[in-house]
Amino acid sequence: MRVKKAYKVMAFETNTRALEMEAFCEQKRIPGRMIPLPQEISAGCGLALRMLPEDYAAWMQVLETVGPAAQGVYDIMMF
């Protein structure tokens, strides 16, 4: 049986911002993956970066001060 896990999801205003963040994370080796925006979140361009809460906590300073700006960061349970 699949069990839902807690994730941090970063939403972006535009596809360009989302793709910039994806490239930034790959360059800095920040764990996470681009996903379609979950329907529970009604914001942004339709793309979101999903990462584990502990990864977000470890990289939060870098993501918020150096990386492309996110429209919002959400806590969500998903498979």
C-alpha cells in the first residue's frame, strides 16, 4: 500500500522562473524535482519544485537568497 509523505512544494509565477529554479538546483546539487502543480494549490504557472522538508530546511537560505524567487512555499501530503 502506498503511503502519503510530507513534502515542501515551491510554486512559481511563470514557467521561466520554474525552469530557472530547476537549472539552479541542478547546478548547486540541491535535491528536488519539478512536478505539475498539485490541484490543492491554486497559484502559479502550473509547475512546482517538490522536495523533502529536511532538504528544504537544509537549503532554505540558498533558495531564498540566491535562487529564482518562488511565488510561495507550501506543505503538502502526497504520494
